[in-house]
Amino acid sequence: MEFEFMTADTVLPPCMPLPTAMLRLPISSTAKVMYARLLDATLA
């Protein structure tokens, strides 16, 4: 069996930050995605 391990030079797929607290809010999924996109844009 062959294993692949993450190393310091492993390329990761892009991701957007979303605070865990956002998951519990009674807002639409679209609103959550838009928040994550805006937060990602401000951190870049």
C-alpha cells in the first residue's frame, strides 16, 4: 500500500475562510458564501 503525506511544499487547493459561528446563523447559504468571499478579498 502506498501513502501520500503532506509536506511543507505540498500545493493546497484554494479555500475561503468562514468562521464556525457563521454556520449557526439563521441566514441563507448565499449570504454565507458572500461573507466568505468578502472576507477572503479583505485578507488578500
